[in-house]
Amino acid sequence: MKQDKPYDAVAEARRIKEEMSLKYYGNIELLLKDLKEVRKRYKLRAKKAL
């Protein structure tokens, strides 16, 4: 009962997660810099740490 899908969202999410993990692994400064840029771009506030 398996059907071919034109777009597999789960596979796409896994692919993106893998790319991001390779990009940011061991480079926390780059991660924080990119998050700061995203917050600025979309006018978001950072959540306070507990």
C-alpha cells in the first residue's frame, strides 16, 4: 500500500538536518552569528535561558 510521493517532507527534513549538523558541528560561533542574523531579519527576540 506504499505510494510514490512527488515530495517527501520527512526525507527533506532529514537532509536539511544533516547539512546543518555538518555546517555547525564544533563551530558554535558561526551558529550564534547566524541565529543573530535570523533574529534581526525576522525581528524576533531571543528567549531567555532558564
